Amino acid sequence: MTDTTRLPTREGVIEAAERIAAILPPTPLLPVEIYGTRCWVKAENLQPIGAFKIRGAWNRLSSLNDEERTMGVVAVSSGNHAQGVAWAARRLGIAATIVMPADAPSVKLEGTRSLGAKIVTYDRHGEDRDVVAEKLIEESGGVLVHAFGDPWVIEGQGSAGLEAEAQLGRQPSRFIACCGGGGLTAGLALACPDAAVIPVEPEGWDMVGQSLAKGDLVHAQIDAPKTICDALQPTATKQINLDLLMGRSEPGVAITDDEVRAAQRFAFTQLHIVVEPGGAAALAAALAGKVPLDEATVLMVTGGNVDPDAFAETIRTTS
Amino acid sequence: MTDTTRLPTREGVIEAAERIAAILPPTPLLPVEIYGTRCWVKAENLQPIGAFKIRGAWNRLSSLNDEERTMGVVAVSSGNHAQGVAWAARRLGIAATIVMPADAPSVKLEGTRSLGAKIVTYDRHGEDRDVVAEKLIEESGGVLVHAFGDPWVIEGQGSAGLEAEAQLGRQPSRFIACCGGGGLTAGLALACPDAAVIPVEPEGWDMVGQSLAKGDLVHAQIDAPKTICDALQPTATKQINLDLLMGRSEPGVAITDDEVRAAQRFAFTQLHIVVEPGGAAALAAALAGKVPLDEATVLMVTGGNVDPDAFAETIRTTS
């Protein structure tokens, strides 16, 4: 049985990058000028499933042994990890069951279903998604593919950092990355030991930033405010992620819905890419002047799975 | 004086590709599945000015001699060539005057102005843009940078073909490319001698397709129908373009506004990129089943400079 309690390593990131390069072309590193500073956008929204989550999912599922593959996989996700797991499962011929919030954007629910996964929905405000998943695993014997607290998933997400380093021709000075549970940020910290990693989270949902400041896990408040960043609302990070980020991260940054919408508009008009709210968090922090920038700074743009009507509303210039 | 009557060559395309690679990262070649066939999208809408026109403009302007640079340049464009010339002129410290239709999308007018070019507008339905440009050139002594009938411009656009070939690891079987005056299609034909090149044009504006069928230049009808493809309405191609395409092109294809909008929506939901109407023409032809596809087919997605309100209207699922 694969051991999910092992610690992720830089060697593991390098192996993950090789596995991923064998099936996915690199996403582009696009030049961008922000307040006169030229820096870089790593456009992970251009992955086949529209999000970086395909990396960790592929790395995890392709590392399962034959017995585990037969049992199938179970994942819990607001939508992008779901599509990553469904995509990898279909390629590998593994059955996938995904626990998703009933109010996930319909593009994410439909995207996951169209990739052949079985979806079980839960009420984000009334049910504990981990309990739903545990019950499914008990029933099916399937393997849990955690969205961020898993060594293969962390190593897989870290491959984006190695790709950016190769494209830039040097280690980035700093990654600015949206942060939900901390899978991507932990992976980037592992991948590029000389780079700072700044997690960007929605106001009131900055559990990683607060945990880093306290040096211990902090859980979200039950009355945490609403955010349009549907992908960035985990209730807490995990110790495995926190350990990798401690001492490696500049302080975390929190952004507002309006800052996120401004970043989505900037990406539309200046970069000609479609970015979902959570995927625009790093760009939002940069445009809001909340993070330092230089010519070796990489802004992770992580997802593009956005409801068309919500996106239309965001980019419209007239009301 | 640079000789604009010389014939473009494959050597010239190779030199252009080197000049362009020195200042612009390659645009991504994105995998896409259409009706079960995996083929490729060359995402030129991700260029800094949001269109492939930056290639030809940079190749032309960086090839001017010192005297020509002092006199400045004059271009005629519906918007994307305008931004390409303005971008290149600013980098090289050359004065640029651009003749643009008064009804060009405001994003293109503003984009060109913000790059420091002087804009002279004309009435698309009442004035001859070439006469306006000639008068400007007489007054200023500036050098005309033709949008498609110029050897350096054709060679510059062809560099996109060499880039795609390098990314694919072989010559494409076929380029499917939107076509206005025929600068890009002629450049691709030069760049990759073993590839077919299919020009895609709006219905009623298929002047290249008609010229290829007749073997001689055909001009647009005065009462040609309206099209949302503002970038694809030249009155005719030029002999230099037609000569390069004759015998190299499969028959041209014409597409409708509805097919173009469907392609813009597909690019939004499946590829997470922003594509303007003219830039979506090749994808429209593929989705409409009007062109053959295989695993070495490259669809050129050429521009992303679209009015936000028009784009919002196109992607909305409710009216």
C-alpha cells in the first residue's frame, strides 16, 4: 500500500515533473508588466482541465499500485481537484468517486461528470465533507486522494515550480500563489528552495497565513465571510503543508472580492486568458500593491473554470 | 532604401523567427480535442499585443535602415496590425502614424493609442484608406508598413509556423488559419513547405478563397454582407500573397457569424482563452466540420482583442 504519511521530497518533485512532462505540455510563462515592473504569469488555467490540480492528481493516481487501482479512488473537492482526479482516473482506467459541494459552480460539476467520475454532493454549510468521504471509503475500500495533504499531490503541484524555473532560466525570486489548503504553495517551496513563497487567500479564509503567523494550525470561523473564490475555502491546512511552508514563506496576504474581479478583468484585457476568481488571487494581490514584485517574480494563475454568466457580469463595462 | 518589391523567402522566415525569438517567448501550442480528434491550437492571442501581427510588424520595423527610421512609419489597419506596428515602433524609438477605421473596436483604438502611436481615422464605408495613407506618406515622407502585402511582414508572420513546427516536433500536416489579406497564410505556406494551408474567411469576405479558385485577384463586392470579424475585411489580397498560396492551399473555407460565436464560447469554456471574432475563424471552421483534422493539424487562433461587452454577450447562457 502506498504510504501517505511519508514526507514529500524535492526528489519526489523532480520525479513528478518527469511523469507530468510525459503527458502534458508545459503551460506558458507569460510576460506581464505591473506598475512598470515586468514579471511573469504561470498560466496553469491553460491545463486541459483548466487548473493546476491535474498535476497532483496525475502524480498520485499514476503512483498507485495495481491493488489500489482496482479499488478505485475517492476525492473531496470544490471542483478543480475533482476534475484533475477524474481526468487522471479516466486515462488510467480507475473508477473515481468525488464528493463535491452541492453549490459548486455548475461548470465544475458538469466538467467532472463529463470526465466519467461519479459525483456525490454534500451541503457545504450543514455536512462535514470528510465524514461523507470516510463513509464512502468504508463502503468501497477506495483510496482517498486528498486535495492538498498528500505527499504525491504536493510533489505533483511542485512540478509547476520546476517548469517555471526552466522557462525563466533561473530559480524565481518569489512565487505568489493562491492558497486553499496549501498543496501548491508547499509544492513550490519544495521545488525551488531559494524562492520565497507568498500564499494569497480570501479575506476571512486566510487559514494558511494565520497558521504561519501562529506557527500552528488555525481553523476557519464558522461565520467566515462569503467569498467569490469558491476554490479557496478549506477549513484548515494540514501539518504536512504547514511544516513545508514554515520559514520559507514571506507573510501571507489576504485579498477582497473586488480585488479579485479587477484581476479577472486585467487578465481578460491584457493577457487574453480566462481566470476563475480563486485562480486570480495572486494577480489580485499584485495589482493591489500587496506584494513585492521584481523581474524574477512568478505569479501563479491557477484556474479558469468559471461560470460564463458570472464572468460576463465581471467583465461588462455597463450595468 | 529597403526594397518592398523583393520576393519573400523561406530564408527570410528563418531570419524573422530568430529576430522574434530574441524578444518574444513562443506562444503555446495547446492540445485540443474536436469530435474525437486530438489536434493543436497555436494561441497567438497570447502575444503581448494580443495578436500575431506583432511578428510581421517587428520584422519589418527592425529591418528598416537608419534613414527610414528617422522618417517614421505609416500603417493602415483595423486594429491588430496597428498595435503591432505601435508596439514595435515604441521599442525602436520610431514615430508611427496609423490609419484606422473610425468604427474599429474601441479596445483596438485605445490599445494603439496607449502604445504611443498617432491615429488618423477614416470612414470605412465612404473613404479609401489607401488614399488617406498615401496622402500621409506624401506629407511626412514616412515608410508604409503594409498589413499583408510586404515581404518582411509575410516572413514575420511565417515565424509562427516555424515555432509550431518546433513545438510539434515535425511539420504540421495542415495549418487552418483565419485570413484577411493573406499575410499569415502566405507566411505559413513559405515556412512549412510540406504543410497544406487552409484560409478561413467570413462569408461574403472570402476574397482569398475566391482568388485562389479563380487564379486571379478578386475584389470584395461593395454590398458585401456585415460580419462580426472586424479584422477580416480587406477589399482584396495582393499578388505577392496569392502567388505564395497558389497550389499550396486546400480550397478556402467561409464561416458564418454564428459559427464564429460558437468557437469563441468553445475557446472560453474548453481552452480558457479570450478570442476575438476574427481570431476564432479557424476554430469555427473546425467545429463546423468544414475542414479535415488530424493529429498534426494546427489551428491558428490569432487574436484576443475583443470588446468586453460584446464578449460578455457572446458567452452569456441567458438572454
